[in-house]
Amino acid sequence: MRHRSLIAVTAALAAGALTLTACGSRDDKGGNDAGGGDTTVVIGVDAPLTGDLSALGLGIRNSVDLAVRQANEKKYVKGVTFKIEALDDQAQASSGQQNATKLTANKDVLGVVGPLNSSVSESMQKVFDDAKLVQISPANTSPSLSQGPKWATGEKVRTYKSYFRTATTDAIQGPFAAQYLFNKAGKKKVFIIDDKKTYGAGLAGTFKAEFTKLGGAVAGEGHIDPESKDFSAIVTQVKSSGADVVYYGGEYPAAGPLSKQIKASGTTIPLVGGDGIYDKKFVELAGEGAVGDLSTSVGAPVESLPSAKEFVANYEKAGFKEPFAAYGGYSYDSAWAIIEGIKAVVDGNGGKLPTDARAKVLGAVQSVSFEGVTGKVSFDEFGDATNKQLTVYKVEGGDWKSVESGTFGG
Amino acid sequence: MHELPQQLVNGLLLGSMYGLVAIGYTMVYGIVQLINFAHGEIFMTGGFGALTVWMMLPSGSTMWVALPLMLIGAVFVATTIAVAAERFAYRPLRNAPRLAPLITAIGLSIALQQAVWAWYPGATSSLVFPEIPGGPFHLGSITIQTGDIFLLIAAPISMAFLGFFVKKTRTGRGMQATAQDPDTAKLMGVNTDRIITTAFALGAVFAAVGAVAYGLKYGEVNFKMGFLLGLKAFTAAVLGGIGNIYGAMVGGLVLGLAETLTTVYVAEIPGLEQLGGQSWGNTWAFVLLILVLLFRPQGLLGQRVADRV
């Protein structure tokens, strides 16, 4: 009986996942209001459009949609009309892989923006690479995605030629946070917590290495299950450890309640995290105690760059229901990198798409270089963004306020 | 080890919440031998019911006024859904093979999650739940939050009320009779349909109280909150002896304590550093369940019921 009900649960979960995928594809939106082109090119989007991380995922989808609409309006690539196909990965690796397969099967897809999660990307990379389909993630920060599993020991190998990203890696983000906390904020004793996911554990690892190298002490380490919201056990450990700061590797759905519970236990030490907690929802979930919590995020604040003001204005004009969130600017730039790549290919082929368009676009994206909303967009030999700027943000007055931007020196 | 008292309190609080939800599993199982997998979602809808009431109140209402109204809202929503589920999803399958209602329950669980996700405004991500201002309170080395106080008071009161209801009232005795032998109970003039509906409704009431406690304690509700918690509460019910209402509470407390203590202290045993932390805490909780079931297949407080499972 128990065994049978287990099977039943598994079957039901599988059915549930399928239902959710179906929900996601209902959200498909085509940016096809311009028309007039002979060829239709689809830019795929894969992000969590539902669930806890949907605030970030919907921002990604909308920003790509905006890029596509503008390219169509300007008739940026002659004879080509762009469309998007947005799929929901629920932040699950299995859904991500199904979506990748679906996108590669559609011959009109010449590039994909996404996903949000590093763990999802791991399941998609090979599918895209086999199809020579260019993939640009606006948000993946795990270094091994581009530099191979042994990047930490200096043995950097690019596993997938089709993988690019506009986001900065944890190899830079973690140490950047460590240097800020140790040198500028004067924190010497840290309690490190992560959620055991690719992103969270990786970020916590790079942070720890740099913090101890600088001479800081690690008061304790722990792992939480982000699906549970009861963190009382670890909060009690944090309190009695005497740490003066908590570093959390993970995302805001768990980080918000974690910060709240730490403050509620009677300590006032700040929680610090990476770009995964840099979302307004974190401030809402963490409540009043969150004032003073810090996060680092890739790039300069989108609103501060002159090139970005136009993006923000256009985004508002387009009337999207959801805000562009943490990765809007990077998603917009990712989409434009694909569009620029396609333009180079079409222009080099007498105004038509060649038969092996995917492979050609892949080569063209490797050498794009243009001014995007987050700064200069171009990729190095691993497919990583050459723009390595980061910003520290602090919770103040119910939202994140930028404290300082900088480039990580190594 | 100096933080042990606080960790014990943490475990007991978590366990009380499991216990409140476990009652619903155990009562329904005791009477109709159905594992109501949708119970976790009934718990979740209770949380959203309370939040809806809070949203409708004028802003600036004090918690002293709001909390009772939110409780009523939570109980109303949860019982309505539970009773409707029983009437329209389970009753038509009362005499069907046992797997049919089980699968119905799983389907209902997914349907309820998705319904809240799709139709409750903003429920695609976590929603902020109001807090009780004040606190925290210190008792020696122990810190207790205002949100925990509600749970500390509500759990024992609910338990005492349930014990009284089942033992002393006519409906309660009808429930016991139906649990022992539904056919004979019917012959003796017990309206078994009504009794079964009551069991579902009562379970939902406790789940709703648990959901309000969840919201106050963690400051948020989300459409997935019933899944993991429902699974744990079901585990607690089995651990305590499914069908036994006191067993549900005891099972909840044991499970909560086991989870909290293994999360913290397993990592301190030399050689087991890798096996600490919250994800492993869940694993250890199930190891405990298996051990208990090996030596006491009927659960901690369960009675041997022949050929029922």
C-alpha cells in the first residue's frame, strides 16, 4: 500500500509538472506587431514564469519582449521579423531540459535567452550545444557553466561553445562581497549559510575563500532547505555563534524569511547575499528588520546609466504588468546580442538567412560588441561577459539603495 | 550545547504546528480509512482566508481585533473547502476501491494549489502576512517571538477542545462508533454521512488554526506552503499512530523535535559533519519514522487494528 501510494504520488507530481509546463506555454507572447518581414525568426526565452522566482523570471521575459518589439519597429534586420517564444521552467532543471528540447526542435529559433538558475542551465547546455543554438543567460552566475568544473584550480576549459552570459560570475561576486564586508564595512566574523543549490553553494564557497584569505573568521556554517520556512534551528546557532554578519548563498524566497527570523531572535546583525536576494520581494518578506541588509548585484545600477534611462522609459511605456526586476537590463542586452548576431549573419549573406543559420549566428554572437543598457556588451573566450562591474546595495526605506559600484580587481 | 533549551523550544513549536495539521489526517483516516492528501492544501487555503480578511480590514487595525476575525476567516474558508471536497470528490467514491479516492485526493491537492496560484491576486509568489507587534520575550536563555505565543496558546487549547468533543459529546461518540464499525453504527441510528462530514470539517478547523500560526510565525503565506508541511504532518500522524488524535499531537512534537535536533547536532558528531543541516534533518526525521514503525508498526500511541490497512 505504501509502495503503491508512492508511485501514485510520483505520477501525480509528474502530471503536475506537465500541467505547469502547459500553463507556461499559455503565456507565450509574440512581439509581432511590426510585421512586414519575409522571414520570421524566433528568440526563445526560458525562465521561471510561475512560482517563487517568477518576479525575476517575468522581468526577463518582458525585457526580451521589449528588445524584440523595438527591433521590429526599427526594422533593424531587413527582411526579418522577430518573435519570442517564452517557456516556463519553474526553476526546475527537468522542465528546463524539456524546454530546451522544444526550442531546438523549432527551426525558426535562432537564439535563446535564459535561464535564471544556474542549476537549470546545467541541464540545458548540452541540448543547445548539440543543436549549435546560441544561449545567453542574463542571470547565471555559477563559474563552472562557462569555465568547466575545475575552474577553481585554474584549469579553465570551455565545455560548451554555445553558452554565453551577460551576468558576472560568482568567482567575482563572492570575493567582491567579501572584500566589501571585510575592508569597508569592518565585519570580521561571518556565519555562512547556503541552500545547497548550484548558485547558492557556489556563491557561499567563493565568498568564504576570499573572506578567510583576507583574515576574517568563520563563526559557523550551515545549510537550509529553501522549501521549508522554519529556520529556527540555524537561527539559534547564528545567535550563539557571536558572528557580526551572516552571508547567505541563495535566493530571496528563503532569504527574506531567514533575515526576518534572525532579527526576530534578538540579534541585529545584517544578512548579506548575492544578486539572488536583490529583489524588492526580499525587503517585503524580511519586514522592518531588513534595514541594513546588503546584497551585491552584477553591473552598475540599471537606473543610473544614461543608456539605461531609455530602457526604463521604454519598459514603462510598453505597459508590462510586472517590473523588469534584477535581470531586466541583462535580459534586454542578451536579446540584443542575439539580434546583433543575426544582423551580422544576414548582412554577410546578402540580406538573407543562410541555411546553417544557427551555427553562423553562434559565431557572430561570439564577436558582438555594442553599448547596451548595462554597459559594453561583449564576450570573452569562455563566453563570459567582459563587463565585470558589480554594485553593493543596502535596504533602506523599504527598498534596495545602491551604496557603491566597483570592478573586482582579483 | 549551551543553546539546547532554545533548540528544544524551536522543535516543540515546529512540532505543535505539525500536530495541528496532523489531526486532520488522523481523524479522516480513523473514520473512512482515507489518506486525505489534499489536507495540506486545505491548510494552505486557511492561510489565504486569514490573509483575505486582513486585507479587507481598514488599515491600521490592531491585531487584537484583527486576529479573531482572521481566525474566523481562515476557519470558514478551510472548512468550506474541506466539506465541499468531501461532498463532491470523496463521497461519490465512498465504496470504490481504495486507490480511487487516494488519487482523487492527490488530484485535488494539485488543483487547489493551482487554483490559488491562478486566481488569488499576487499568489504567484509569497505574500506578506501581518505580524503581532511587540516582543521578543526572554525567559532565561530562551527567546520567544510574539508569533510563537499564538501557537503556544492555540495548540493545547485546540487539543483539549478536541479531546472533550470526542469523549463527551453525542457527535463525538458517534465518531468513535463510526470509526469502530460504520455499518453497525448506521444500524444503531448514527448518521454516518454527517459524522464523516464533521470529521473533515473538524480537521479543517485545526488546519486553519495551524495556518494562522504559520503566517504569524514566518510572516508569509504561499501557494506551496501546504505541500511539504502536509507531508510532514502526515508523517507525524503515522508516527503517533494514525487514527489516534492524541497520537497526532505526540507524533507532531516528536517529529518537530527530531528534525530540529538532528539539523543542529548531527553535524557535531565527529565524522558526520556532512550529514547535518536542514535537508538532512528531513532525512533523519524519516529514519526515525522507519525505526518507530519497525518496532511499533501501529505507531507510538496507535492501537492494533486488524486488517485495516
